[in-house]
Amino acid sequence: MMPSQLKAFHFWTVLVVTTFTMNIHAQQHGRCEPIVIPLCKDLPYNKTIMPNVFRHQSQVVAGSEIEQLSPFLDAKCSPHLRLFLCSMYVPVCTVLEEPIQPCRSLCEKAQNGCKNLMEKLGYILPAALNCDNFQTSGLCVHDDKNMELLAERSQAIFRRRQLERFPDFFNTRTTRGLQQPPTSTTAKNFIPEGSLS
């Protein structure tokens, strides 16, 4: 093989291997586990990832803490409270290796419905559950209807992060210079300048 053909072959080989590696890792980062906390079993998702946003290493610890909030769930002061709390204590498992937090809007809907009852019972929310801590947009749990969209967005973020692991992969084209920008799938467009002389 000529050097230019070898470089084109290298480009496609790296692309195929990277894509294959991403797909394997995306399917099995090995940290998804079935939800076992009874309060959170009937959610739009059934697998969680630990540690959660509180850094609980197991659902046993998370379950004992969320159980303290069951009076508010039993009172049904907000239809959003259960999803909010469960997304904190047993967050949805996606291809990303970190838990996805709830959106600020979900937090506000959950807490607004229960604020009077919490004040009446003298319950003070932990600082970690303050709605100002949560983002207003981006990748977060908004409501039970956005779980499919959440999965799609987390896949896209995961793939971008995987490609960022290989910074030289994309810089190869620009640092060596091309005869012309790639406009077709022919290997000729991927031959660096001066390699034919």
C-alpha cells in the first residue's frame, strides 16, 4: 500500500473501531440495576444507577432516606413529588456514567404542592433538595413523559464524550492540510497535501 492509501485506511479503521467501542460501552457500563425501593417501583423507568446524586452507594441507604419522606407521598400533596424524589434517590440509568438530576421545574412543581404540609409538620428540606440547585434546561428529568427523549439525549452526549477521548482523530485532517475539503467518500479527498510528491 502507498502511504496515502495507508492513511486513508487508518482513518476508516479508527472510525470503525471507535464506533464499535462506543456501542459496546454504551450498552454495558455495568452499573444499571433494577429498582428495588418500593416507593419508586412504579416509574416510567425501572433501572437505576448508583451512586446517586447524594453519593449513596446502595439502594438500601437511599431507600431508608426516601422512606422518611413517605408521609408526604402518602398525603399526595403533589403528583410530581414521587418522580422528583425517586429521580434523586434512584436516578434513571442511561448510557452516561453519572446520574441525571431532575429539572428545576419538576422540583418546583413537587415542592409547591407540599410546601404548606411540610411547614405545618415542621419538616425542613435538606439543602440538596433546594430547587435552585437544579438546571432549568438541558439533560434533566422534566416529567414522566420525557424519559424517551432523555435516553436519546444521553446517547448523543455519551457519543460526543467518547469521541472527545480521541482528540487527534479529528485534528488529523486539519493539522496536515487537505487538497480540498472532503466532498465525497473517495479516499482521494483524505490524502494530505504533499504526500504524493
